[in-house]
Amino acid sequence: MIQPNRKVLITATSFGKSSPKPWEILHKNNIETIVNEVGRPYTEAELIELVKDVDGMIVGVDPITSRVIESAPKLKVIAKHGVGIDNIDISRATEWKIYVTITHSANTQAVADLTFALILGTAREIVEADFQLREGKWPRLIGVEIWGKTIGIIGLGQIGKAVARRAKGFDMHILAYDIKPDLEFCLKEGIELCTLGRLLSESDIISLHLPLTDETRFILNRESLAKVKDGVIIINTARGELIEIDALYDVLASGKVRAVGLDVFSKEPPDLSHPIFKLKNVVLTPHIGSYTEEANTNMGIMSAQSIVDVFEGRTPKYWVNPF
């Protein structure tokens, strides 16, 4: 039985957008909800004021810092509406015995779909063709085929694996780099594990599917980007800070990199004054990898259920910080 007057702050702006079921889970358990009224991720200062009397949170990419956690004496659970937890101070949450949960695999297929949309969009210059046609032009833009090409997948977790399965449908040679690879999966799917250096130098397409950690931050930097194959396409649907933006601009502007597809940025929304946003060989989407009806519904249900489980004294299913 959930105690009365439990409050949950919902900062994730897409929570319950595709289905009422996530809201129903919370409300039928008499949980009071406080919704995001600013339509963007909260700042640390805003969160410090909002969390003072909440028992749970359902969060997006908002900065759940140590100061935020320390300002929430009643907080019992932080449910991530997604899988990336780099915006949450896990150490402090663990120290304070606050559950942190994720919506494991809920958005896997959605992000993998968008990855391939960006691959095709950049390879065939679809955005530029659309723009010119709307201006009354009839361009003959020369793209490249992806059939039979080599794709390098950096990070072979659930999303990386889903991208690999799609790549097989295009008869692609699949290279992968992962510090803890699933050897059985690679053998079954015909994926060739290799060093990062080889992946960079041999791939026609490079797709990033890593969590953001101290080790992966700027994994594509000036030094590593100098090693990529001429004419490569780079896709990032994971985290913006995996790529050093100034170095990426330089290899794009020089033509060494053919095109880039970005769904994520180190700052969101990004600073559009950066020259990379003026390049025509960059296709951009506003962090919508998980924005499908199916993924949104699944993430909402899973995050809401995590809240209920903790409030009812059960261990949540996808708990990432055991204490």
C-alpha cells in the first residue's frame, strides 16, 4: 500500500505523450504529479527549488546533480525516462540510498530506426534535395549507395545490436568496437570485432552507440578523426559529447568526412552560432531518437511502474545503482 501524499516530479517533457497508460499507473496509486511547465529540461537551480518535498522523479536529460539530490530529503527514486544516466549523479544517489532506474530496451528499435534514417538521409542528400526542390530547383545531387558498404559500430549494446541487424539487410560488412563485446551475438550475426583504429580507417559509415563516461567523452576527437577513411559518413544518436565538435567541423569543411547525421548535442538545444550548423552536409534532428509512439508508451509505463514499485517497497526491475 502506497502511503498518502506521495509526490512525483515529472521533468521529462514527453512522458505520457503517446498513451494515457503511464498517467493511469501513477494516478490509480494516488500519486500526486508535478509536471514540467517550461517545456524544456530544467536547470539545476530550478530543480533545487522543485524537489524539496518530492518523493520521486521521472526525468529526462535534466541535470540531477549532487546539489539537486541533497535538496530532496524525501526522495526515494529517480526513474530515468530513457536509458542514458550520465545526467544523474549516481554516486550521490547511491550514497543517499535513492533508487535510480532506467527503461531498459524501451527505445532500442526507435533509435536504431532513426540511425538508419540518418544514414540514408546523409548518403543520398535527402534534406538538401528537399530544400532545393521547394525553392523551385530540380537538382541532380550525386549521393552514395550504402548497399554492401562497411559500417563501423562503436558500442555494441542493445541499440548497437539493433543497428547491426538492420545493416545486415543492406548486405553490409559490419565492424564493431566494444570494451565488453557480446561474443556469442557477434558470431551469430557475422560481426567482426576489431580495434577502434581499424574501425575508423576501414568504415564507410561510423555510428556511435556508447554511453557517455569519462572514458568515452570525445572518443571522436581531432586525433581519432584524422584516422577516418576519406568520404566516411558519421552518425551520432547517442550523446553529443562523444564527438569534439570543432574537430568534426574541420573534417567536414575539408571534405575528409562526406557527411554527418546528428541527433544529439553537448548542449541541448545547441548553440546555432557554431559554423557546423551552416554546412549543407550535416543532417540534424532535435534528440528525437526515442520519439516514436511505441517507445514513448513503453518508457512511460516502465518509469511509472518503477516509481510504484519503490513506493510499495519492492525492488524496481531495472535498478542500476544497487546499494
